[in-house]
Amino acid sequence: MAESPTQAPRRGWSWHRIATLLVLLLIAPQLAMPGGLTGEAPPAYAIALGMLLGHGGWLAILLVALGLQVGWRGMTAELGLRRLTRLDLRLVLRTVAMVVPLVWLLLIVSTLLWRWLGFPESPNPLIEWLGSAPSQTVATIVLAAVVVAPVVEEAVFRVAFFRTASAHLPEELAALVVSLAFALSHGLLVQVPALMALALVLQEVLRRSGNLWVPILVHALFNGVMVGLTLLARAALPQ
């Protein structure tokens, strides 16, 4: 039987431990000081380019570490990328229908709590950028959020990081640790509860399906819904 992408790794040198270490080094500044504390946001073009280059760096690290150990032909099996079935697609649609309102509710609650505690306002930079950036920059952000980020983040967090964490922790605790790192890596403290919930759901659908394409599609559709609603709001506003 093929090893599930969520199973604990074998002892010794492993691609996911090296990938986890290097990726954590890349996102350490965000983990140490999320942008929600500063409220500072770079220009739209800078974040669009940064999203593509940053995730490209994560993917390069993952592929090199993976290729050195299992070979290029064994990558898809090692990551748990399998042909999608009808059951997989049904799970994707059910999960998206559940997770979108759940995350929205948590975002509303955490934002209200943030204000009640007296912390400074820190609007989501992505919404700000989508609302004011030129069309070419918006297209780049959409590409990064809907295509690049789901593929790279699911491989990095749901497979590599989770395998490393679950080698030392019970699976439930490993899922919490990985989900917290995923939420913090997005740089806004006010969004941590909502993004942790999303990450836990993604980890669970991977566990249930054993197919990495399932959380990738859930993540992509979720981001697509969020970006689509933002663009609709932008179009409805007077120019």
C-alpha cells in the first residue's frame, strides 16, 4: 500500500525535513512579526511580484529536496497527487460550501474582538491592492492567489511541514502547529483564527481523501471566491 501524504516519515534524512527547515527560514520574519501589528503595506506591484517569487522559492526548495531523495518520477506519488475521483470532487464542493461561510464568520468575530480590545485597524492588504491596483497587477495577484499559492502552500504545509511535525507530535497537535504557522505566515494577526480554521479543514480533507489535489482545489476555490467577491465589490463602487 502506498504511503499516505499525511503519514509520519521514516527516520533519517528526508526531503520534507529539509524543505520544512528552509521554508521556515524564509517565512521567519513574518512568523516573528506579522504585519497586523504594524499596519504597513508595500505597493501593489511589489506584493504581486513578491507573491510569485516567494512561492516560486518555496516550490523550488520543495522540488529540489524531493527530487534528490525520491527522484523526479517519484514526486507525484510521494506528494500524494493522484487522479481525482467523483468522491474527491464531491468532497471538494462540500468542503468549499462549508468553509467559506465559516471563515467569513470567524473573520467578522475576530475583527470585532480586535476592535473591542483596542488594537489599531489593519485592513487586509490584498483587499486594498485588489481595490486600487492597475488591471495587470490585479491579474498577477489573482494568478498568485488562485493558482500558485494553493499548489505550493498545500505541498509545503499540508505535506512537508505536517510530516515533519507528526514525526515528533501526535497528529492532532501536529495539525494545530502546522495550521498556526500557515495562519501566521499570511502576516495579519487578526486573521489568524479564520486562517487556522481553514488550514485545519484542509489538513482534514487531505487525511480523508489521501489525495493532495483535494485540498489544493478547496484552497484554490476558496481563494477564488474571496478574490471574486472583492473584485465584484470593486466593480460596484463608483470610480
